[in-house]
Amino acid sequence: MVKERIKGRKNYPTDEVDPKSFLSDETIKELINKKDIIKFRSDDYNKLYNCVHCGECETETERISLKQKYIEDGNTYEGINEMLEYFEKYRSPYPTNKMRIKRPKEILSESDTLFFMGCLSTIRIPQYTEHALQYLIQQEIDFTILDTEICCGWHLKINGLNNEYEICKKENREIFNSKKFREIICLCPACYYLFKNEMDGLNAEVNYISDYLKAINVNKTGRVGVQHLCQLMNRGKEGVDRLIDDLLKIVGYEVVDIPHWCCGGGSGWMGRTDVIERIARKRMSDFDREDLEYVTTYCPSCWWILRRFSKQCKIHPKAIDLFELIL
């Protein structure tokens, strides 16, 4: 773990906001070693689910495994029945799989490159996604999108529902391979991580949209703070923060250094939402500065947090997604 990034604050966000429920890496390893002989009870929920999956720790995989054991031991939690119902009906975290985005006419009906947007992007934050689509179109990148997407299954995996996650993985792989996609560009870092690292037998190369970002207009002005992506930087895609900062500088913005800390959005708005909200509000305090005009990000989950809590916390800078900033 790196040294303290923000003075007086722990790097592990859930240890910062709910230390009584936080399980250290050492404790997690001990529980894993005893997994076959212990049985979790319902009151273990607060500790086992005290995680927003930022990837800051070295035991994220083990934490997911313990959640699976919690479910296998016959336990449940608020919201799990709805999650399973939506999975069965829609293959989505939400009570619908209908995309709310307006499909630009420039998008090809067929291409060997798929732009996979994700559930949150197409259902909850369509305007964010429309900005991303417009950006790719302006870059003259040939791509297509699916009429209906199946969730990558991240919310199922991290909530202990491994069987359902495996179904999502299988069905997505069949769709991607049957359509003979050679490349998949992901808008969501969770989709990117799972498709790239866990989808055995996939015939397509998987990339994140940050790989396609470059300057179009170079007449922008303003001071910007950036919420960089835990889900990329903590999972092997190092240097993406510098790439984005440099891009913003090239197009004319002044990037204000805000030490990195989780926004709370890595697990979506589910599970221990009390913990997510505490993290989000604390992160908004970092951006509440008079010398900032904008706060931005290039992750759907981070954007959902920024949009929601920048308004609730009434922070000074305006939240604008990265694509809109650089279009």
C-alpha cells in the first residue's frame, strides 16, 4: 500500500468511513484459510460487505470469495431478491434492459468493432453515454453497438452471486463470438476488466475507451479537477491518470492536482449504500475548492457519484463528464 495520499485520511476508503466494520488484509487471509470450517451468519454482513471494490487492497479476490461463502451458508441481505429477479428477467441490475440513449445515425449497423457501453451507462446516465458516442464518431472510429446488451455481471460477482455471474459471462461470450467482433471497446472499467481478464474463449481484443482519447479541439479554458479511476489504476492499467491529465492540458485546461482517493462508486449503488455515501461525501469535500471550475471523470460509476453528490453537497466546481469537456 502506498503512503498516505491525503493528510489525516486512510487510503482504504471503507477503513476511513467505517473502521469498526473494516477487515484488514491479514484478517481476510485468515478467514480464507478457515473458509471450509467456518459458517457465516447474517450479522457478518456489515463486515463482509464493507467494501466498494476500489482494488486498493491486495485481497479483493478473497473478499469476493468470502461473500460467495456468505451466500452459500444460507444468508441473505436487503436487495438480493430484486437483484436476482432483474437478472432473470432482464440480465440487468435494473428493472429494465431498455437503453435510454439516442442512437446517432452515424453509428454503423455492422462492424467488427463493438462499443460496449454497460447497464449503468445506457439506463441511468444516457447523456454521459451520448457524449462518449459523439466523441468516437468525431474521431471517425468505425464501430457498432448492440440493440440490447447483457450485463457484464460485475454486480453479481462482487455480491456473492457467482452462478449468475457465470451465466452473464457465458451469454456475452456467445454473442461476441457469434458476431465475429475483433475488438471490443468498453465504456465501463468493470466491463473492461471482466471481459479482458475473465472471459476465456473470447476471440476479440478488449480495450478501454481511454485508449482512444486524443485532442480534437485545442481552445478550451478553465481549471479542472479529475476523479481518476481506481478500477483501472489498481487493476494493472497504470499511467492512465497521466494520459488523461496530459490530454486536458493539450486542449487548453489547467489541471489542478487533487490527490487520488476513491469516490465510492466501484460497487455501484447497492450493498452498503451507507458506506458508499460517506465515501462519496468525503470525496466531494476534496473537490469543493474555489480555484476549481470543473470536476470531471471518465468512468460511468464515478460520473454517477459525481453528478449525484456534487449537487447534494453543493460543491463549487461544476461536474462535467470528460467527453463533454473535450468535445
